[in-house]
Amino acid sequence: MANDKKKVLILTGPGGSGKTTMADLLVKRCGFIKVDGDRLDSEFFPEGRHWLPESSEKLRQAHDKVFIEVEKLFNQGRNNVVLDYIIFGHYLEFFEKFEKEFGNNLEIKVLFPTKEEMIKRDKERKCWTTGTLRIVAVRAEFEAIRDAVGRDNFIDTTGQTPDDTFDKYFNHYSSCARGNKIKKCCGK
């Protein structure tokens, strides 16, 4: 697949919005390469606390590390790349850096179910949780940049199963996977 047809898809949103679930489905069904931004930035934030004002410069360093990993995978492979990442601040600066590098090859999708839905999903997790206060705060940060990112890039997944969301918003990537000889790319 030529670079002009490959995509970098940033999946972002507050905790409990479904980023990791969608990213995993894109890997399984469409052959994407997944970058777990939250894992990569843990070098800078082993205790969390990304959002604190005193963490601003470290957050930029973490964003640079995530960017470099996405850029490397995009340039060396044939597959689309999906970035699963909350981001935790400097959102527009982060997006602008990706837009400058990837141009029309970039898509940004903010998974954005209702606050109540995210809190419910977060509490149902079997691993770590984000917590209600952080979900509410990060949701407000995303709401504040909705117009700048583009309202059509916000996806309300409230009441949807992961399969519903995939079929409605991401199934168009299945044709890319068929070109890469990924079988059962549509999960059927």
C-alpha cells in the first residue's frame, strides 16, 4: 500500500470511551498496527498525573515519543496505523503536529459517549480505572476543543456495542485490509 493510501488514525477521548476496544478491532479486522500511547507515555508518568500544570513539559516530551513511534511505523510498513491515546493536554498542538506530518493521511476520531456511559464502562473494567473525576475533567477538555477538531470527528457511542460502533464508523477500512490479504477483515 503506497503511503498516499495509508492512514494514521488517532483514536482519542476520555477514559471509558472505547478507544482500546476500537483499536483492537481495527488490528484484528483490518490489519492496522496499533500504537498504545498511554503505554508509551508511562515512562514519563509512572504514577500518572499527566494533567498537572507542572507536568506540561514532560507531557510534550511524551507526545514527541508517541509521535516518533507512529511516524516510524507508518513509514516502514504497509499497514495503516491506529494510535490509541487519551493525550491528556496540549490536544490541538498534538493534532497539528500530526496534521503537518501526515496531511490527508491523518484521521482524528474522538470517541465521546455520554459522561454516564463512560463512567459506567470505566467501573466495569477488569484492569485499571480512570475514575469519575478524571473522566469528567478530560471530557470537559475535549468539549472545549470540539469546534477546532471538527464536530463530525466526535463519535457518540452511547448505547452501542463495540461491533455496532465498528460497523457504523470504521468498517470502511475493511477494504484496505483485503488489499493486504487479511482474511475475515470484517469480523464475519
